[in-house]
Amino acid sequence: MRLFGSGRKKRTYAFTLVELLVVIAIIGILVGLLLPAVQAAREAARRMQCSNNLKQLSLSLHNYESAFKVFPSQQNGPTVPPSSWDNSWESSRGHHSTFVQTLPFIEQSALYNQIAGGAPEGGMTMARPFGPHSLRPYSAYRVRIPAFLCPSDPGSTTNGWSNDQAPINYAVNVGDGSIGSDGQGNGEGGTISGRGVFHRGWGGGRGLGFGNLTDGSSNTLALSEISIFTTVGRIRGHYTMMPASQFRAGPIACRNTRGPNGTIIGALPPSHHRHGEAWASGFSMICGFNTCLPPNSPSCANSQGEWAEGIYPANSSHTGGVNAGMCDGSVRFVSDSVDAGNPAAPMVRSGPSPYGIWGAMATSTGGEVFALEN
């Protein structure tokens, strides 16, 4: 009999190096499998929030039309200032956006009243109704409105290129090309008879109502997405410069500026990178879109800056397409591969769109018949 134990050593247990490496490898594989699923779930949630924003903005357009019997215009505001205004930038110049006009219908009446009052600020000499200009530094224009921002877009966390305004990820339908029925381009002066739903509201222009949408409200685009500028030379948020005569003759000239890996090629603007920069500004480059090229195609303008006529496709950071709001208030996801017709066809001023289903969705009176698969 042994008094102090059996004399056998107690065995201890531990992982060997090989076992530890196997466990680490298994954990790595599981993380690799789960991470894409988590990221996909997060993007699905962001895309749903983006779609909900479009729904709310579409309803604001309905409420505006119910109150005024027309949709808000693309650009509006005082255009003929009293003698000198002391500084022309103290006048809106008629460039306030659709989104300024709908502020009271998204529970932003106080902000709308601040803009309407035009209280003196930043060098203004006196109160200017609906002033100053929408691209001038002004506290009201710097207010970030969550309903105007899509969380999928990295640019939604910035203040745009100039850092003077609050950005926006949504844009209004200005037609299936860069010209209106009056032949005027969609640059600074704009057109008073756009082929889309929204066009200039001053100088004889007047908004459209439901009764003017002869193609039907469920067949006509109201809103879609745009990317906010962050990086020079990227398709999402930037543009190439070329003569308007080139892309009017066929938007294929603009489509061909697509480079590798999401880049654009050609003459790039040295400044004035305005895509999505300011929700208060109604320029087409800033918060308008047209449909002569499919979603997430390159943008092209005839000059540097927001006053330029151009092709400004809808685009987003979602995989494979963009959310789009129709005039009946419904929201659809439109694929990058949507039928966009013949990009070599010249832009038209009347009649059916030459740019397929996507082009037909932008015209309010084109007389097209189509069926868009969801």
C-alpha cells in the first residue's frame, strides 16, 4: 500500500499546434462565409431605407400637386431682382430646386420659411425673399435632411465638393435627353417644356399636373437616384466634357467615355464637381436625371459647371441598378440592363422616345406602350 499516491503521473490535456491551426482555419472559413451574408443584409437594409425615402418624396409631390394642381417645377424662385440687389448672388435667380418647394410637405416648414424670408447672413445687406442663390453659403442650405440621403452612397456622409451646402441622393426626371420640346438645353436657363415631368417654372414655364400625364402616372418617372461626387474620374458622381452637338447626335458618344473599373475617360472638369452637391439647387447637373442612357452610365456635359447642358443618368451604389419613384407614388428597382433602345439615335423633341423602355418611362406625353418587368 502506497501512502503518498499511486506513483503514476496525472496526464494533462492541451491542443497540439496542428489542432490549434485547424481550429483557426475553421473559424476563418466560417467568418469568410458569414461576412458576405452580413454585408448583404446590411446593404439590403440600406436599399430598403433608400426606397422608403423615395416613397416619402413621391408622396410629398402628390401632396404638393393636391394643393397647387401642378407638380413643383425643376427650378423656381425670384428671377428679376429689384435694382441691383446689391449683389446678384443675393437673388435666387430662379434656381431653387423641386425639393425646396416640397419642404413643407416633408415636415420642414420652418426651414422653408427661413429660405422664403431670406434673412441677412454672410454679407447680405438686407433680407432677400427666397435668397440668396442656392449655391451660396447659407445656413438653411447646409441643413442635412435624412430623407434626401441614401445610406448606401459613400458621398452621403460628405458636404459635396464645395463643402458649402448639404448634398442629396435623389433627382427629378427631366426627360429622355438634354433638350426639351422647345429645343432648349437642360443647362442653366433650362427648358420651359421638358419631355419629362419637371422643367423650369419661370419665364413662361408651368409645372405639369396629373391631367397632363397622358402616358399615365404609373408609366412616368418622377424621381430616381444619383451619386454624390467624391472622386475625380469615377462614373458615379463625375462627368466628362464634350460638345453638346456630339451627344445630341447620339448619346452613344457619352456612353463611350466609360473606362475600366468604374472610371470615365476624356476631358474632365478641373472644378465644379456638382453631382448631388446641393438639395436647394435645381440645376440638372446637381439634382436632375435623364434617360437616354441606362442607369449607372457615364455623365457628359458641354462645359464645366452646373450651368452646362448634359446627359446625367440615374446612378447609385446599389448592385445592379437604381431605385426609381413613379408619378403614381410606387417605387421600383430598375436594372442597369433595362432596355434603353438605340444610343446612336439622335435626341428628339416630340413623339416616342428612341431610347427603349427606359426612355419611354421619362416622357410624360410620348405615347409609348411598354411593360417593365420587376
